[in-house]
Amino acid sequence: ADISIEAILQRQTDAHDSHLPVVILTHEVAGRAVVQAAAQIEQLAAVTGPITRIRLQGFA
């Protein structure tokens, strides 16, 4: 998928947490490309839960 990443954020919530959420903010991209990329990411062994996608418009 042709996606350009603007930022990635991962904050540790608890010192004993072995699973941490990751937020990926992309530059403007077609929704179809995000769906395809999310499907590929969900197949990775390190990903232990479903991906939640939230569309941000006019975020600057």
C-alpha cells in the first residue's frame, strides 16, 4: 500500500504490560490503502489484537 507515515506513538502504560498500543498517523491517503495496510499489519505475529482505524480530517 502507498502510505506515508507522519508519526508513530507508543507509550508504556504499566511497567508490567507486555502489550502496548501503537498509534500510527499517516499523511493523507485513500481509505482503501489504509484498509489493505491494516490487514497486512494484523497478520504480523507481534500484533495481538484487532486494529482500530480512526479517520482524522483537517488535523494539523
